[in-house]
Amino acid sequence: MTYTVAAVIGLVAAVVVDLFVLRTRLVLGRVFWCTYPIILGFQLLSNGILTGRGVVLYDPAAILGTRLVHAPVEDLVFGFALILTTLSVWLWLPSRSAGSADTVEADSTRD
């Protein structure tokens, strides 16, 4: 499997998790898209440093070949998937634990 295929699979999985599994729907909100350029800027900075100095190397046969700030464009896709999944879980967890706390509280009032 190439890095390109893995990045696309990661992107599709992240969007499915956001929209259908956790239902946080971040990709449909304006706030996400207004703040994503901040994350993207730091991603390009760190990717540029790591790939430009040779800390991270890519097999040319596993990527498309197009680079942005020394890093393959697949890094942007993969990074987007990681950020989206992390933020979706971050938003979902408090609602899940709040629901659990309500259940525990309701159960304790029955005694």
C-alpha cells in the first residue's frame, strides 16, 4: 500500500467517524474551517523542517511526488485526517462521560 492510498483511506475514515460514528459534524461547521489554517501553518512548518533536513524520508514510489514545503502533499491529507479524528473524539468524550454521570446519578437516586 502506498502512502497516497493510506492517506486517502485515513481521510475517508476520519470523515466517516466525524459525520456518522461520533456525529460531531466538525467538517460541516464554519469554526473548524476558520481555525484549520492555523493548524495547517504549523503542520507545514514542522513537515518542512523534518523533511527538509532529511529526518523523515519518503520512498518516491510510495508518494505522488508533489511536495509543499519539502513534504509530500499526502502529509497534508494524512495530517487533516489525524486532526479531524482527534478533535472529533475530543468533542465526543465529554458528552459521553456527561451521559454516564447522569446515568450513575439517576441510578443512585433509586435506592
